[in-house]
Amino acid sequence: MKTLIIFTGIPLALTGRVISLWLRGMPLSISAGVGFIALSGVAVLNGLVRHHRLQ
């Protein structure tokens, strides 16, 4: 259950990122890929904080 709470935010964050790139008409570039990696890290950290707050 811990893992599910922590990793739930990753697909949601990446989906939002793809939609925002599409709405702005921006291409999926190397810098956007680096941003995806950073966003995944932030989503995991937010999941850890969420898990800690729920306990």
C-alpha cells in the first residue's frame, strides 16, 4: 500500500506534462525529457511526504 501511495503521482504528473506540452504546441525535446525526469523525482518526493502525513 505504501508503494501505491508513493508512486500514484508519477503517471498523473507525466500526463499533465504531456498535455501542457501539447496545449502550448511545444515539441518533445531533450530538455523536455530532462524535465520529465525531474518531474518524476518531485512526484516521488511528494508521494513520500503524503505517505508520512497519512501515518
